[in-house]
Amino acid sequence: MLEKLRESLLNAPIVHRGEYHYFIHPISDGVPSLDPELLNEVAEHILSIADTNVDKIIAIEAMGIPLATLLSLKTGIPFCIIRKRSYELEGEYVLSQKTGYSKGTLYINDIKEGDRVLIVDDVISTGGTLVALHRALKEIGATVSDSVVVIERGEGCTKLRSEGFDVKTLISIGVDKNGVFIKGED
């Protein structure tokens, strides 16, 4: 199960930034090129575990977009992109987010009170972005039916759950100077 994802992660290039070992992967970076078979494998697995009885699929710019696009095509459910710039549309919701390596502002458009949503994203590491998004959606009055993240790295899931928000992940990894390893495998 998820053999293409597993193999591609184990072969992912590593960039060393000081003490931090950053993995480069098509799902999280769009580099190297994103193989349609890998994307389809991931989307099919998300659909097998996610609650799709929703009004909208939500993706965070940028790498959540390919996931949401394919999920939308497979289900017929419209998707919204949480953007990194404002469009100043009526009802636009502004949220601040902070991760382990950046902070910034995100903009939510076309999510309304009563909407049931599925959040999809590429990677969770610190959980900062997803915690901020869950809080914002709660404040808007939308219901998060499910959150699915492809790659889990770090303590982000623990942080999200400690805040009372649930998240599902497809694969959990660690990264060291030797490369990516899959957690839970011998």
C-alpha cells in the first residue's frame, strides 16, 4: 500500500540547512516533477480514509492544490484554495499562521457558516498552519469534517490533537543526515 509514495520518499534528495535536514519531494515541493501515478495513488488513498460528505475541499497554497484538484475531479466536490495573498472580496477571512520556519498571513474566501469541509495538505511538521486554519474555520462557523495530510514529519499532529483537532496522515517520516526513513518500519 502506498508503494509509490514510500519509494519516492526513501529516494528523496536531502538538503542540509544547518542542523535541519530538508527533504525535497514532488508532493511537498513539486520538485522533482510530480508523477501522475504517484498523485493518483495518494488521492485514491485519501478518498479511502476521508469523510467526503462535504460541501467543499480546502487546500492550502501551494502544494495542497494538486491534491485538491484531483480529489475534486474524482468526487465532483468543489475546492477552495487558502491563499497567501488577499483578494479583498466580501467575506474574506484573514488569519495569521506560524510554522517552524516561517510566518505569514493566509486568506480564506468562499467558506461560509455551515459549510462542511475536508482539509487536504501535503506535509505537517510543526502544525502551525493547520492549527491556525482549524481555529479560523471554527470562528467562521464552518465544520471541519476531516483533515488529511499526506506526509507527517515532526510533532505537528500531536500539537493539532492537543488543540482538540483531529488529523489523518498517510505516512510518517523522519529525516536525518542519511535521508528519509519511514517511521514504524524496521
